[in-house]
Amino acid sequence: MKKALLGATLGALALGLSAAPNAAQAADIGACLITKTDINPFFVKMKEGASAKAEELGIDLSTYAGKIDGDHETQVQAIESCIASGAKGILLTASDTKAIVPVVKKARDAGLLVIALDTPLEPIDAADATFATDNFKAGELIGQWAAAKLGDKASDAKIALLDLSPSAPSVDVLRDQGFMKGFGIDIKDPNKIGDEDDARIVGHDVTSGNEEGGRKAMENLMQRDPDINVVYTINEPAAAGAYEALKAFGMEEGVLIVSVDGGCPGVANVKDGVIGATSQQYPLLMASKGIEAIKAWADSGEKPQNSQGLNFYNTGVNLVTDQPVDGVPSISVAEGTDRCWG
């Protein structure tokens, strides 16, 4: 990865921001990438994509990340730093998609282009644009796959849902609700997690999107019902943790784990049988397209356009599995490996 030059304020550094501008030396155009963490491989790849495109286009890129997933206040301080630096635009994966809106408005009012990556703000038009996977579709695909894989046994499934955080950002809700719809569960209010009354749902727990959180959440839900046989996870680190919890109790056999991200480690876990199927998204593409959009905004004032019929720019999604089922389109683990993080 290209080394980046220092560009965060001392105040931002004191708050634990991970800040490192790209080595490009274009003094006229600055941009910021603000992710949830700099630990999750998904955001590492997003940073790589943004950095490479920024260097190609001659943009000074400053990157920031929260200390943990859910670190909202650090993201607020990062946006304030970007405004003060005179940046032309911000790429943002928000930890709290509602609470971040006022400071995003402040940035936009100051003339910055703000693009949400992966995680839509609430409301979605609080950002100038959103470059993302169709997260509801990503959830729906793994739900359809799990239901088809179980066949007649789907009607008696015992389902654990391992979500992201108590604040339930938009990506959390979309994937959870998409999975339920795909599995055939009445989702009630599609904007809310946990209002379903389907007897197959053992419960929800939160993971912070990491392996340790996935392990703890899985242990909690196994205490409610040791007969869980389907596990939905917000992402692949959480899935890996859930598998370790099941394995520790000798319960990994006969349990379907499904997830979202399609990162290289996650696809490897599909190959190894840890995850049955995952929905693959493309963070490198999201980030590189975002940098291109900031360049266009700086050069001409042009804002990015949404994909036809959608209120965001769709960067695509594919189900990855080596156990395809009728009626659910998928790609193989080999193809998923070739495309991981794309």
C-alpha cells in the first residue's frame, strides 16, 4: 500500500483517528476517506482503492478511522478536520447513520461533496451520493440460499441473527431484513430490526462486526436454544467468531452460517466450509469511484448520478458458494476468489 503523508489535525490525532494522506502532491484538490475502523479487512481494502485512485488522479487523500466499529464521535471530529483542511470532498462509511447527518450537512454547506460508501445515511439524501452494494439484496440472496438449502426443513429452522450494533445503522437493518425476506419471514417494518414474530427466530445479538463479538453473540444465543441450525451474520469476521463458538461446543456440524462481504478471508472460509454462502461486495470499486467523483466535482461541479431506478450508485453483489441451489444465482468460490474485494 502506498505510504501516505500526514494530513490530520493534532486534535484529530489526539482523539485516536487513523490519519494518513496519500503521497500524491496535488495541492489544489484534497479529499478525505473516513471509515468505521482500520482493522476490518473490508475497510483496509477500501482504503487501498481510494489511495491508489487518488495517486493516479493527483489528489491529496487524508484517511481517518474510528478506534472501533461504532465510534461515532471520532468520525464527527474527522469530518470537522476535513472541513477545516479545505478538502473538496469526503468519502464516508458512517458508524451512526442518523447521528452523523448534522455534521455532514455542515460539510456540504461548506462546499464539500459528501459520498456515503457501503452504508447509506438516514435519510439517504443527507449525502450527495451513495456508492454501495444493494445491501438488502445481499441479505436476500443469503436468505434465499439458506432456505433452499434446508428445503422442507426450513419451516422448522432455528435461526440466530448476529447483527452489528445497538444503533442499527442502515447497513445493519438492510442486510438483516433482506435475509429475513429471502428466508421467507414476515419482516413487518423493513426499517426496524427485531419486530418480527416468527417462531423460527431464536434471537438477535450484536457483534461490533468483529470475530470476538461474533463469538460472544453466538454463545449468548446458544444459551437460549442449543438447537440453532441457521446463523445469519452481518459480516465475515462475525461469522468466523460464530463458527469458533459452535466448534468449541462441538455444534458446528449441521449449522448453516451465511454472511455478507465476500472478502478474500471470507471466501476462503466458504471454501473451507466455515461459511456456507456469502454475498460479495466490492469496496475497492466503491472507493475508487468515489475518488473519481470528488475529482469531477472539483473540476466541474458535476455530481455523480444514481444507477437507473435506484437512489444510489449500485456497485454490485454476487452470492459466492460451491453449493449452488436452483433459483438463486451464484458464482463459485474460484470466481469469488478472483474477484474478492474488487
